[in-house]
Amino acid sequence: MPDFKLLLITDTHYFASKLGCRGEAYEEFMKYEQKCFAETQAINEAAFAWLNETDLADTVLIAGDLSFNGEKESHLEFIELLKTLKAHGKKIYVITAGHDCNEHPFAFDETGRLSPEGTPREELFDLYYDYGFADAIAVDKENLSYVAQLAPGLRLLALNNDGGAKRTHTYTARQIEWILRQTKKAREDGQTMIAMNHYPLLPGVPLFGLFGKEVVMQNADFITTMLADEGVHLCFTGHMHNQAINVKLTEKGNRFYDVCTGSLIGCPASMRLVSFSENYNKVEIETLPVPDFDWDLGGLSKDEYFKRQFDMMINTYLTSMRDDPERFLRKLKAPADNEGLLNVVQRLGGFLNGATVGKISRIFGVKCPEAIGDMLFVDLAREIVRNCFTGDAPFVYGTPEYDVIMGVVNRISPMLGAVKVNGKPLQLASLVEKSIGKYGLSDTNATFRLK
């Protein structure tokens, strides 16, 4: 089979700026946002201009959340970008996701929050028909999924997993039956099949797995085993806006790789070049930067600009524990009307926002390396969280951060002996260790074999 390359982007979250992205309510909303908002049109226009001209690959995959929050005007303008890309000879395959079918989206101006026209889910098939469905060799219209022939011997299983009208973030029973028919057909036809699915199927870092359907698809363990054992060993995902490449080995000895890519419009803003060789068995992943875009960055580089937005989000969460615990709990979808819980969160927030790493270490009887003793806890916490999203987290064994974090975790773990997750005892130390430091495949650039 010939070698093959494709370009991958996800979570474009295009927003038609004319709808409104300014004012006091907008600024307050952005304090809790990882992704940019007003800038999305400029970022997308620059990215698509680059995609139009690049000769790296002629095939472009876009793994869901095409619009910011389902605004009809955003979809229409985004489709104009797709038309231009197609006019430049690119083959385009998209899937839609939860942010694309919202009948009550929002915008902002000086008067406050606005309500632009939204997009019902049943309109998405026709809107994006020319960008995957039209050239598909099999279509599941109800579940907005299809199979495309990317190259001789290579098929794409493009899966929408919003769960239909119930928005369950998983596949319906009927969709699973359809998937199994397609994987069987691919094997019978001697095809290598890869997948694209908006929600991650493996947690980007182990700690993400504790947060359920918000960060990983429901029934993900069953789905990944099913796909791998059916011969689908690679899936491109998004949703979490993080960079991650992870692998699972099934009981039958089959590998499943989840390549999750950061959002186009927020830290870590990125694209991927994916190269297939050796009869599509060898896969090389290269991370590409989002191109420069037309916006006043205030003297910052684009990476610094994206990072500033991300850090503001983390800072806001940390300070709101102390200053607005009710809103903090609502953002985490936790009970915000429990007076006792509110008091605990506020007291804890007050302490953490002033404590140094050294002080917290002493409380737990853990030796703190002098290099980070005077570092504020909130600064370390912000870096840990950002590293989980940018990928290749650096706090591995032997670093001072590792020594302190794992020292405290090992003190806490015995207190959580009775806690179970999915029916199994919580292995907190292992989850934290493999989240603060990357072991195995790089999240940024990696080469691996599917079989």
C-alpha cells in the first residue's frame, strides 16, 4: 500500500464575531474559559489559510465541536472556510459533537448576554453533508456517522458520539451494531480501519479518568476493547483540549491508541500531521503550531497569549474557592447549597491561596527541596494542571516537584483506603504519579505500530 499523510485539527469552536463578544458580562465569562472567544474567527481564518496552501497533505480531518456553541451563523461562516479548503483541492472529513447542536447559544455585548439563533441536531447532516457524508461508502444518518475511503486500503470510521437526542456522550445500541458491521466489512475487504471520535476513549492523563463522562466517553473501556479486537487500533479524539497519546492493550493482546489533540483556539493550540507507512501499520505523529493570526496580542507571542488565558482560568478557580465558593462548586457541578461544604471550601481556599509549597510540605511531614520551598502552592498547582493539558508532563521521578507531590500523596493515600472508583480501590499514588510526569509515548511527537 502507498504511504499516506493527513492533517488533523479539532475543537475549532468557530464563533462569528459579529454576533457579539464584548462587554462586562463577556469579560466575566472569560475568567473561567480555557479557550479564546472573540479571537476564534481570526484563529480559524489563519489556520484555514495555512491549510489551503500547505503541501504536507491533501486530506484534513476535523474531530468535532466545529462551532463555539451551536450558533447558526457560526456554522454558516465555518462552512465557508470548508468550501475554500475544498476549492484548494483538499479532501475534508468532519464529525460534529455536542457544541454543534445547541438551540440556545449565547453571545455578549455591552447590554449583557445575548441569545443568537441556534442549530437543532437534525440540521447538522445537511449542513455538513459535503464534508464526509457525500463521499462516504457507508452512512448512519441517525447517528451522524459514516465510513470514508481515505486511500487504497485505508478506511476512516467517523463517529459522532453525542448520544443522539438524549446527549448521553456514548454510542446508541443501534450505532454499535452499525459499527460492528463496518469493522467486519473492513476486515473482509482487507482494509486497515482507523477511527475519529470527538470524546476521548482513553483518559489524557490517569487523573482525568476520575471525572467520568465529562472527560472520557461513557463505556470507554468496553468501546476501546471492542474496537481494538475488531481491528480498529487507532482513534483521533478531541473534546478535552489537551495533547495526549495513550495506548491500551486488550486481554486478547490487541493495541488501541487514542491520539487526542488540543483545541485550535486555546492552550495548547495545535494541529497534527499524521503519516502512515509500512502498509499503514507504522504511524508517525507530528505536532504543528497554530499559525500566526491577525489579533493584537499585547506584545506576547501567540503561545504566551494562549497560556495567559489558560492560567487566568486556573487562577480564577483557585481564588473563587476563597472568594466565591458557591460559584466554584457550581462550576464543578457539585452541590452549592450545602452550608457546611461551602465553609470547608472557603476555608481551604483561603489557606491554599496563601500557602507556600514548603508550608504544605511541613504540615504533612514531607521534606521539601529548597529550590521550591518558597514557591506559592497556587503557582505549582497551576503548572501541574497546565502540564496535564499541554502534554509530556515533566515532573518525573527525581525532580523536586515529584518528591514533594508524591510525598504528600503518599501521606494522604492511607486515609482514602475505603474509597472505590468503578468498584475498585482508589490507587491515588499511581494516578498522580502518571499524571504529573509522562512515561512512555510522547504526547507531542511519537512513532508507533498498530500491530
